[in-house]
Amino acid sequence: MKSCASFFNIAMTQPLDTLGRPLRDLRISVTDRCNFRCTYCMPKEVFGRGYQFLPREELLSFEEIARLAAVFAGLGACKLRLTGGEPLMRRDLEGLVAMLSQVPGIDDLALTTNGSFPLERIAALQAAGLKRMTVSLDALDDAVFKAMNDVDFPVAAVLDWIEASAAAGLGPVKVNMVVQRGVNEGEILPMARYMRERGHILRLIEFMDVGSTNGWRLDDVVTARQIYEIVHAEMPLEPLQPNYRGEVAERYRYADGGGEIGIIASVSQPFCGDCTRARLSADGKLFTCLFAIQGADLRALLREGAGNAELSAAIASVWQRRADRYSELRSQQTAGLPKVEMSYIGG
Ligand code: SAM
Ligand code: SF4
Ligand code: SF4
């Protein structure tokens, strides 16, 4: 285990939130745009032609992102993940990766993508300093996948992206699959078999009530327990110890040897107690929870000329006031609250 990821190894200069959680991971959304319209994330009816995405001048520049990343690193963040929207929609993402790979104190630099771009970009990202690739794929069956991405994108191209990422040394590749009842639960076993055979780590994710546009209903959630039973019945599983405190996936290995699989139970078994994640939106707002309604405007501070010490103090003060545990409270106190979209805040 890397010391960076430790929940307990906390330097004096690193802030803790009101529940004693350190800041360890920073998820950076580099754009709110995407070339897919996954029905559970950016449904076409809402994210159609007339939808107002952030104007270019409101996006953080790469220099601004790198500067903030360095300030976050000074406060204890050691893992960075680029996300969105679709991060590869941002021109020259490789340039940003190169800048972030130079930030002292960062020892993990990962990208979450839908894997729909020309394969040449993988080598460029790896050369720029990317360490790990996570690819989202919700089905092996073309008809099911196309209905979910809603732009007719084929499975084969994403599978090629996964293989090329592994070949480029960005593995083991994690493959995110959001499971929705009545939509793709029949794809759990084919996906598990396929990814296992090739040494990729499938992560089955409970459909979450992020944002307010995806028509989420509790009835549409296939719970982690149900997902586990489906896989375990054909390929018996044994639990693995978490790699570090705060890891979101429950990890299992296949009992007959070889391979790992994760289940992310954000709805049925929330893990807020160990949540060390901060999120930076594409327009520079700091969110301390995936379900937060408001973010602290770091872009305004940056553009008003704040120095690093001032930025650091502002971020520390937000973190020290953090009391988020939305998923733990979900059913009791959060029904009907407004929420920001995942494509904006970064998944
Ligand atoms: N576009 C990239 C992608 O799809 O990998 C990165 C951004 S996407 C918002 C990040 C992850 O969030 C994806 O793996 C996606 O499947 C997941 N996601 C989006 N909406 C979700 C929801 N309602 N419940 C669970 N996971 C969701
Ligand atoms: Fe785009 Fe990713 Fe959301 Fe799908 S999950 S719409 S690929 S941002
Ligand atoms: Fe962290 Fe918020 Fe998710 Fe809880 S609901 S695990 S605090 S992001």
C-alpha cells in the first residue's frame, strides 16, 4: 500500500473534515460536454441541441488546473483522476496530463473515459505520464450498449480501446458498468467472463440518483447483493481486503484463481465514512460530495490573482467544514433536494 493513500498517515499541514476524513483524491472534470448521451447520465431529452454547455472562457485553463492540483497536493491529495463529461473531448488532454504528472506529491494519475476515440491517443497519454485507464462499458451486446449510449456507438471500438490501454501499460484496466434493472442486468455475466479472461477488472456499479435528469427510481437499482449473487452463482467469489481505507469498490477474487471484480454499492451500502474525495468542476468549483448542491468558486479566486497560500487556505477551510454523507442519509433526509449533474461535477 502506498503511504499516499493512507487514511491515517496525516501530516500536520493536512486538513481533516468534521468527520475526521483527510483529503486524498481529487477528481477533475475537464469538460461538461460528451459525445455520448448515456440514458442514465445525459439523457437526450435534456442534453439536446438547445442545451447550454459551459462557454469556453468559463472552463479552467490547463495552467489553472495544474496550479490548483499542486495546491491540493500540498493539502494531502495524492491521487488525481481526470473525468467529465468526456475528458477526451478537451483538445490536447495529453498536454494537461503532462503538466499534472510533474506535480510533486501526486503518485496516481488516472483517466475515466468512454473509450470512443482514436487509439493513437492512448500512447500519447501514456507518454505524457498517465498511469491508469478506466473505461466505461455497460454491455457486450451491441443492441443493449447502443440503446444505453444512445448515439449508436458500437461495443467493438470500446473493446479495442480497453485492449490497447492494457497493451500500453495502463492496466490493469478497470471497466465501469452501470447496472440498471430491466436494461442490462443480463449483461453482467457475459461482461464478467469476458473481462476476467483478459485480465481486466470489471466494476459493477449500482445505478445512482445523481443529478435530477435521469429519472432515477430505487426500483431500477440492482443492488450490490443481487449483483454479487448473479456472479457468485456461476463464478464463486471470495472477498479481498481493500487496498486502502476509502476505496469505493468492494473487491472480490474468483475463488478458482485468477482475476478480480469489484462491486460499487453506493446506494445500498454507502461508504461516506471513508470518503476522502474532492471534486473540481470544469468551471473551477470545488465540491466536497458527488451530491453537493453548491461548490466553492476557486476560479474566481484564481482570476482575482490569489496566491497559492490564499488558495490553500480557502480549500482547507472548505474541507474543514465538510460534513457530507449524502448516501448515508439518502432515504431519510434527501428526497426531493436539488442536485447537480454528474457530467458537470465529474463522475
Ligand atoms: N465520460 C466518461 C465515462 O463515461 O467514463 C467519464 C465521465 S462519467 C460521468 C464517469 C462514470 O460515471 C462512468 O463510469 C459512468 O458510467 C458513471 N455514471 C454516470 N452516471 C451514473 C449514474 N447515474 N449512476 C452510476 N454511475 C454513473
Ligand atoms: Fe458521457 Fe460518460 Fe455520461 Fe456516458 S457516462 S453520457 S460517456 S459523461
Ligand atoms: Fe462521498 Fe458524498 Fe458519495 Fe458519501 S455521498 S461517499 S460523502 S461523495
